[in-house]
Amino acid sequence: MKYFRALHCPTRWEIIRFIGEGEKTTGEIFEALEGPKGHVSRPNLYYHLSELEEAGIIELAAYKETGGGAPEKVWRLKAKEIKINLLKEDQRR
């Protein structure tokens, strides 16, 4: 069920596709999603990243020094594929 919850949102699919190109900082992800539509706020982005991380789809790769503030998180895909069992454990037979 964790995958369903994490993947139900189109914004999270955008994040996955962007990070799939290579490791990205939180700022880079924000800029990519902001675009002409401007549909993601920073708090909203942090929430999406947290949900994807909790589901085991992305992971923290490193911290990048930004020169003055707190280090910025760098994200990468943890899994390029996931397997989803559509039946409960006892219903697989």
C-alpha cells in the first residue's frame, strides 16, 4: 500500500522522472517543477520528497554545501522498478 500512497500524485511522477536523469538537489527539483505553471511550493515539495523517501522510491544521496546556509539535500532514485502485489498475502494462491 505504501507505493499506492506515494505514487497517486502526478507531481511525484514528475519528481521521479527528473531524479531518474541523475542525482538532483532539492533546489534543482523545485526549479524544474516551478516552471511556467508554478504549481509546487517549497513546503509542498518537501512533503512530496518525504512521501517518496518513506516509500523507498528515492533516497538521500548526499548533502551539498551551498555557501552560507544549511547544506542542501541531494536526491537519487533508490529503485528503478517496483513490484506490486495486487492481492493480499493469503489470496495469492
